[in-house]
Amino acid sequence: RYQQFFGIEKTLKRVEKITDGIRAGGLIWHTQGSGKSLTMVMLTKLLKLTYTNAKIIVVTDRVDLDEQIHKTFENTDIKAGRASSGSDLIEKLQSGISVITTLVHKFEKVRNSKTVINDNNVFVLVDESHRTQGGDLHNAMKKALPLACYLGFTGTPLLKKEKDKNSFLKFGGEIHRYTIDDAVKDGAVLPLLYEGRLVDQEVLSPEGLERKFNMITRELSDDAKRDLQHKWARFQKVASSEQRLELIALDINEHFKKTLKMANSGFKAMFATSSKYEAIKYHEIFEEYGDIRTAYVISSNEHEELDGGNKEYVAKAWQETIKNYGSEEEYLKYVKNEFIHGCEIDLLIVVDKLLTGFDAPRASTLYIDKQLKEHNLLQAIARVNRLYDGKDYGYIVDFRGLLGELDQALTNYASLDGFDPEDLTGAVVDVRSEIAKAKTYYTHLEDLFSDVKFKDDLESYVVVLADIAKRDDFKEWLSHFSRAFKLALSSEKIDDILSESEIKLYKKKIKFYNELRKVVQLRYHETCDFGKYEEQMQKLLDTFVSAKEVNELTRLVNIFETEFEEEVQRVEGKSAKADTILSAVSAVVKEKMESNPAFYKSIAQQIEDVINEYKAKRLSEEEKLAKAKQLKDLITGMSKPNEDKYPKEFENKKTLIAIYDNLSDILGNLEVVDFELIVKNLTLKLDEIYLRASKKPEWHKNKDVENEITSAMEDVLWDIEDEYDISIENKENIYQTIRGIGISFYA
């Protein structure tokens, strides 16, 4: 990536400068998700190549980050030693090991042992340097490595106060930056949509709770509402002190079911909670509901709960959770692997652990019930900005009101007021701006069918989509509209953007357009699904539109399958039936053209003739349908072409017939008495060449074999020319055409 190239280039230039025996260092801000770890690895490699005796020390402040960066080095050709203790770090510093990864805390032992390495070819790469640049630990590094070059890396922008004094001064000023806005615009990370759902005392009042229940249930089907009423009854029985947790859990449960719980999407969510006690309580509530599969992660080194009763409860629950895994470390490994790669965990509940440095691209939503500020907030929300197939954005649902209604500049909120405004450009986007796009996409769809006179007549819309460019536009705008409307229906902010009449109209249109794309797929024999977004389309229909009235888009039925005839019978009108058949025949022609160009070009021309004659009103609907059926029978083998024109020994031998057809076509201008005999002999000899060549493994991908085949074909053509005293033109055309046939039948 270009930011890695320029960041490394500027860093190498910076470290060339030496003042008082010390190389100039500096700070690199490359926003989270933009490949910062790999930048460090590539910089290490180039430092080693540039400075023969270089020693590179990569410093982090957390065990999981140290493990992660060490694994990144392992996956390259750079061997790195990982310091297991302070004593081990001392040993590695004094050894010939050129790359070391370590935790910053281990430098305390180095300082206490009075170990000092006076070498200006030592480069210290400090990850998340805004956390490790202050206080004793940084001083301990400086004391042990006084002549080292210090290069700080951060994934979040610097606070104003850090720019003024700490990070910039300690590391030597900024070297390179790649901002949040840069990364979003480049598509290196996804934009983050923000929705505030503050749960405070007002919401927990009887009137507030009723409003909340109506908001959650408003767009649900009757069955879903009944299911929710059971959960609501449970909620009303719990103690008032626990009601807030129950309400948030219920909200998350329903939001997850509406937006993420899809059979094949693979999308997951994380939930940041304020304490170990609440993490466990939330996990238990979700288990009680039984709709989504959760796991929670806490660690013994997090701050202890102040309440003695909670402390005992937490310890007991935690031991019960990890007992089958042997240790806390093994449990954590299982959870991380399962959340990233598996399907047994939908929602991962965390406190502090895994809110930084944990990459899970399938995580698309972050729920927050925790006070987060400055670097911690930016690092937490970046958990869901990673790229993943079918994922358009990361989604933040905030139950603490960290960014209020997001109707002011980000730096106006206490959570982010320590940053410069320009450094936060593109950090988060108000979900309402995305919901508003549903209006734009709907307008594009309506404009596409502006010439349709009878708006309830499905066939009129199908006719408009005979134009392939318009079909492509239809699929694109419907896909965009569906995703934006699904987002709107799952957000509490929908009323700020869409009126009740618009919501009702959009639901009706979604249903209509879904029916249209099913008809279009069959009529024009062209896949009309949304690829990676198809599952989301079906989720929208199932959750917010009556599932009983809307069928899923069926797969495209092949013309050779028995079900094809049933599909055609469901189409109304003889002309429409004929179009359906002709589109399916055309699809086969495109697919199989190389296996017999002469035959399939003939079919393609006949299709064009039928369409043109019908448009010119020289064919009736009945005649058009009859001709379409004849072409279908011809292409599926139900009726056979005139076999009298082929030598008898070619009967039922498709390869020989294909070669014969195309040689007859290419050599048609030859004026010679024995034309049919020449074509027959030539067919047999060329077929023999390909039959022989096909015995070799992967023959059709081997250039040497291709050259051998061409050479053998040249010899055969020369022999024919000599024998019959003729001159064959278009030899290159023969080679290419017969090669296509040979590969089609023998590869």
C-alpha cells in the first residue's frame, strides 16, 4: 500500500540524520486497519539491509499485542526472538539476535540490572506509542538504550496535549501520517456508522419503557412480537437495579436478530461492557433468551470489583467458564479463534481485553455500554472497520451517549474533545445520513421505469428490462436500496428521516421489485441475485415484509434440466414464453460457442432472425413460440440436425461433427471436386492429433504441447495441399478454432 511505501521511505530518510551520536527518530500515525504491523515488519527488514549491525527491538505494552506482532514476524522471512522475561530480554540484548519483540515492562529489570547498550544502530519500534511514551517505563528504555533511535507507531491520532509535549518531543516529531479519512476514502477500512441509544433514567421510567417497547416491536411480524412479549414479561419481573441491563440486552438481542442473524452472512458483533460483573450478567441474560450465542472474555489482571459480593460472584462464574479449557489462556485462544473463524459465537462480550489490537473482520457491529474516551474510544470502534466480503460499513450502537446525537463536531463531545478536529475527519458517520440514501436509491429505481404507463403491471417493467444496461442498473439500484432500507428499519433513527407513508410505500415496492427480479431472471436467463448481498435481501424480506407473501429468489434453472419446462409454463403469454426459451438458448450459445463455433453461430443467427421477424410483425406469437421451441430442441439434442451431410462413421461422434462443421465453414471457398473427402480426412487427422495430445497431463495449459499440436496440424495441412494441389488460406483461423474444439471435448 502506498502509505506503507512512503511511510517507510520517509523513516529511512529520517534515521540517516545523526546528532550528538544519536539517530533522529519520530512518530508514524497510520490509522488502525491500514497495515501498521506489516509496515513495522517491512521497515525492520530494510533497516537490517541498510545497517549491517542493526538491532531492532519491537516494543508493545500488552501480552496479546506482543504475541500478535511476533506472529506477524514469524509469517515473514525475518526471525525474531521474543523476550519471555526481564532477564531473557537482557540476555537477548547482549546476544547477536538482531530482531527482538518485548513488552515495555521488561525494561524495568534491564534498568535495575544497570545493563546499558551504547549503540546508535539500535532501533526501537514502539507500537501504540501514545500509551508507552510516558513515565517510568519510557525512562527505563532510554536508560538501557541511551543511543538508540526511537520510532513510535500509533493507530490513533495524537491528543492536542501529546502534540504539545509528550509524544512529539520524546520521539522527535511526526514522520508520516495516514489518517482515518485517508483510509476510508482509499477503501483500506470501512466507514463507521454511529447510532446513539442512550439508556438513562428517562428511558427507564414507565412511559419511557413503553415507548422503548413500541420502538423495538414496531416493524416486527406478529410472531416476532409475541416472542418479544415473553421476554418483556421476564424483564418486568427483575429488580429495578438490573432493569437497565435487561433492557439493553433485549435491545441488542432484537437488533442482532434483525440485522446480523443470517445463515451464511458470517457477520458477528462485539459488546463492550463496563465491568466483569456486567459482562457475565449480560452473558447469562443472552443465554436465557437463547436467540444468539455469546461468549465473554475477562482477565484476572483487570481491576477488581469494589463490591465484595460481586467479586465472589465474578470469581465463581469465571472459574466455571474456563474449567473445561485448562487455563484462562487456553480459553482465550479458543474464543478468539472461534469468533474469527468459527460459527459457535455470534456476540463477544468484553470489558477491556480485546478492545485493542484484536482483528476480527467478520465483526460488523460494536455495542457499547461503557464509558470510553479519546484513544480508548477510537481503538474500540475500530474493531468493526475491517474489510469483509458483503460488509459495507462497521456499525456502532452506543447505549452511553458518548457522542450524543452526533449533531455537532466530534470534538464538541467530552469523549473526543482532546483531539484536533481535522484529525477526526471521517472517524464516524451519523447513521441518519446513510438512512437518507434510501430515498436517493428509490428515486433512481423509479426513474428507471419512468416510461411505464401502468405502474401495477409487472409485464411492463419486464419489457423495460429487455435492455441489458437497464437490467444492470436495476440490480445495482435495488441492491443499494434494499441495504439502505434494511438499515433504516433496524434503526431507532428511522422516524427522523422517513415518514410512515414512505416506510409503507418502500415495503410495498421492495416486495414488488423482488417479484420483478424473479421474473427477469427467468425471462432473460440471467442470474439476478445480489451475490454477496443476497442473504441481506432475504433477511429484509423475512424480517420486515410478510415472508408468507414473498418467495426467495430461486436458482437459475438450466435449459437441459426437466424443471425448465415447468418454469416456462409458469410464464404468462406466448411471446413471453418464447423470450424465456430464447434467452436460455442464448445462454447456452455463449457458454458453448468454442466447442462448435459454426453450429452455435448458426443458432445465434436464427435467434436474431426470430426476434427481428416478430418485431416486424412477420411472425405471430404462436409462430414465435414454435420457432423458439425448435431451437431449444435442436440445442438440447431433442431433435438432430441433418445428419446426411456427415460421413456415416461420424454418427454420434460429437467431436468429429464439430471439427467437420467448422472445417466445412472455414474451407467453404475451396473449389475442388473432392471437397467432402478432403474435409473428412482432415477432420480425422486433426482429431487424432488432439486425442494423442490429451494423454499428457495438463496438456491444454502447456505451451510446449500447444506448439507441438500446431506443428502437427501444419504438417497435415501441407500434406493435403500437396496431395490435392490446392492452397489453404486462413490456417491460423483453423488452428485457433480446432484448438477451442479440442479443449472443449478433450480437456
